[in-house]
Amino acid sequence: VGKILQVVQGSKGTQFETSSTSLVAVTSFETAITLSATSSKVLIMASTSAIHIATTSAGGELNIKFYKNHSSISVTAIGAEYQVAKSRQDPSYTQEVGGGGTAMYLDSPSTTEEITYSVYARITNGSAGRICQGGTGGATITLIEVGA
């Protein structure tokens, strides 16, 4: 019970930018796993450098969310949204920017089909959000199969 059965990791090394306030797929930020038993769980972890850009006093956040897909289901959102970057500007346009974060979710997929887990992103306000700023920060998505 609770044994680690396999670990799969994917990485992203190119910058992705969005100005969408709706969740959109982050290009090439996904990986797949085939579980050994339907009772297994998958611990999904994503770690990324990120920034949020605001050119007005609005400020805002860059959030990410996990999605999964396999042959028996269409692309499905799972878990909560996770804030990976935030910016704030006061009325004098003094900007504060924070970025880089990790998100984790424990999924119970109940299948032995190959499952693809992917990361989606959106901004809550402001101008844009970037993952892998400048293409040098990198990002990883790690899937860990945990036996039941």
C-alpha cells in the first residue's frame, strides 16, 4: 500500500505566453503514463518559472490547472487552479511581480489506459502571463504512480 510503482517526467524549455482569461493549453507542457492497475493513483506535480505582466494599476495572477485525457474520456479538468505568479501595481504604477510555483494533485483515474496529463494556464487580469520566461527557466511535469 502506498508504494511508488513508476515515475515519469516531462519538461518544457520554451517560453509560453498568454493574455487569455480563459484556460488555454500550455504548449508542450504535458506527459503520459500507463498505470499498472486500476486501483493506482497518480500524483501530478508541475513546477515552473512564471511571471505575470500588468501595464495598468489592475495587477493580477497567472494560474495553472491540470487536465487529463485518455481514450475513454475527452480532455477533462481536474483539481483546483494554482497561482504561479502575481503582480500588483499601485496608483503610481509601482509594480510588484512574483513568479515561479509548484502545483500538485492526487488523481484516481481508475484505468490502465495511457493517460496524458497536461497543464493549462490563464491570467485573472492584467496584460499577460508567461511560463518559462525567456525560455531559460524551464518547467517540469512529474507523474508518480502510487500503488493502492
